[in-house]
Amino acid sequence: MANSYLSKTPNASNRKTYTISLWLKRSALGVSSPYQAHPIFTAYESPFTSSSGEILLHFDGDDTLHFRQWNGSSPYVLLLITDKKFKDTTSWYHIVASVDTTQATDSNRIKLYANGELLTLATAGYPSQDYDTRFNANVQHTIGTGTDGTQKFFDGQMAHFHFVDGTALTPSTFGETDSTTGEWKPKLNPSVTYGTNGFFLKFENSGALGTDSSGNSNTYAVNGDLKQSISTPSNLFATFNYLHSGVGEQNVISKAGTQIDHTNDSYNWRITAASLGMNKGKWYWETKYSTEAGYLNVGFGRNGSDDLTQNMRGSNQLGNDSDGNSWAFSAGNTSGNKIAKLIHDNNVAVADMGVTPANGDIIQCWLDLDNGKAWWGVNGTVMNSGSGVGVPNTGANPHFTFTVGDEFYIPAVSLYGFNGAPQCQVNFGEGRFGTTAVSSGVADNGGNGTFEYSPLAGFYSVCTKNIKDYG
């Protein structure tokens, strides 16, 4: 999460042979200033100077994976760049860097893996034999940030971060192929001898996220407003999807994919969809109108033979398309321009929902794909559909009815800049809006996820476990 990281300065140990293994999910991709764009693990003198140099494992601005060390004004002493780009913001990656500079063959000195597979390299600048890298030196080590004079941060999620001091291991130590699904999955308690500076960060203690579970007590300090995520490689909760947003004119996604800031008050709409979609089942999520500016539409779109993506390309308003592929509650409370209406297929379905959300209010959405119905509420109260107050758990008085086909339905929002740049934060079950935890902590009917208000009987949080069981 931006402006948050973990840090520790260890005593010097084996700088020639070690293994880095972790699972991560990206929320933000390439940036205009690529160097150290998305740092994973870094070691450098603190405070950093242009002559001290550093080593880091990171994603660059073109979304390739880099492992590099720079020593002040000298050329890179090691520089490995993958030819693979890591642009999937909807899934977890297992990344392994296995280092043994004692090897006689240069290509055996550092190997990079993703999801169990050895990565091929576009650039292969290996260190000299027996080279002492900067990892495991007596300098500051950080997870989630790096520095080249201007500090940058990793935006996304991490799980099961291992550092093994003194042994170069392969991914099979930390992961395995699921015999049923064929997917690469983590070994939750791998058999590892961690060595002097080795550590295993499970991130399972929300009050001490840097706690070492290796038995070495090599705990990392927490810096910034770092938050625990309940999303894991085995149960992934939806987030806003960087790759399913307005082409070339994206809303700015942050807070590990849970917050959107409109670029400015530019008098135009921007649509962003979630990372997961469903074609059956009953679903619930919450969206906070976190900056009272412009307009915010909260709802969902249909992807299939008719594509929600068409409306993103046209910078359209969610619900205000002419092809009938999105449904939305439109809210605005700026400079007297107050709206609270339902829109679909370029038409206003209900002109006044009776409640106009203000700054800090939470808009609820219930989506029933078994019966083709949808409802919205504000701060725990379902709104009137025009024929009566909606009752999602009984199916009464839906705000919209529609025919569900073979397409997938995806939660989405659109924001319109007007008298300020609007912002919204979504909770698909993670249990917080941005960095603020929900106060009530209500789980869905399967015990997954945490919400501010009740999802009501029969509705579920948007996560891969629930989609497997119900969607």
C-alpha cells in the first residue's frame, strides 16, 4: 500500500547464496518514471546517497521483473530483466529469486521464477563468480519500497514472504501444482532451514505485520499505514481492475485496488470495473462516496457478446449507455446539483430515490443473478424502488429486473469531475474503505468477508471462494 513498507537492518551474513520467495498481487502497473517503479525487496545504505548503491527486486515501468545492483557511479554489477511482462492485476504471482554466485557458470548464479516456471531473460547481466551482493549486508533492507532519491512504493498485496540465508532453492520448496485444478499453489508450511538472517513473514498478525515466523525472530518494522488484507492466493477478493478502466484516461487506482480518484474536475465520465465477474448467484458490496465532488455512479455491467468495455472506451457514464449493458445508481451532491436516480440503457428509471448520499456515506448494492434483480441502499437502508422499499432477501420491490444470459456481470463505478475531483472507495469484503476499517464487521452468509452493513440473507461477498461455490 502506498507510503507503507517494512524495514530491518540485519547483521552481515552470507551475501553469495540465498533465496527470496513471495506471493504478490499487483494493483498498479507501469509508470512514467520507470526506475524502481514498483519495489518488492531492496537493500541500501540509509540514508541513501548517489555513491552508496543498492540492490533491488522490482517491477519496472514496462511491467517486466528486474533484479539489479548498482554501485554508485559504476555500471550495474548485476542486471537481470525478464522478457515476460507482469500485467495481470486480477491474480497472484509466486516470485522466486534463487542466488548462488559461487557457481562457475554465470547463468546458474541467479535464477528468477514465476509460478514455478524458470523465466527467460531479455537482459542477462550476471555478477562475477563469488560476488558479494548487497542483500544480507549490514545495511537497511526494505519490503515494499526503494529509493533513488525519490521514494517509490509497491501498490498491491503480498503473502508468505520467505528469505533463506545460505541456500539457493527452487520454487518447489515453496509451491506445488494442485492435482485437481493444475494451478500453482503455496505450501503453507514448507520445510526450510532459514539460516542466520532468514525470515518467514506470514502477515497473519494485523497488529504486527512484520512478525517473523521462521523461529529466528528476524521481525521487520512496520512503516506507514500498512494494512492486513484477507485476500490470499487461495481466496482472492475483488478489487478495482487497472486493466478494465478507461483506455488512456484512467481513474487513478490506489490502496491495493480499493480506491479510485478521478484525475480532475474535467467534466467527463470515467468507468472502472472490478477484477471479478459472475454469471449466477447473489452478491453484495459497498462503495463509499469518500470525496463529495462531482458525480458517482455505482452499479454493474455485463460483459459478453455485448461488452461493457465499449462504454469504457467511449468514456461513457455507467448506466447511461445506449446498448443496455450497465445498470447504476447515480449520486451527486455538489454545489446544489443533487441527484439520486437509477439509470439504465440511456434512460432514467427512477428520477429520485429519496436519499442523496453525501461525503462519507456508504452506497450498498445487492445483485441477484439467479433471478435477474438488483437493489441499492444507503447507510444500511434499502431505497424505495417507486413501488415500495426494496427487500433483497425476499426478492421484493427490485430497483431493476433483467434477463440473465451467459454473460458475466461485473461490479463497476463511474466518476464525473465537477466542482472538484471525486473519489470513491470500495469494500468487496476486505473490511475497510481505503485504510479505515469498518466499524461493525458483518460477515456474509458463508462467513467470508467483512462489511459495514449486513449483506442480508443469501447474499455473498465477491471473492473467488464464493464464486467457485455460488457463481
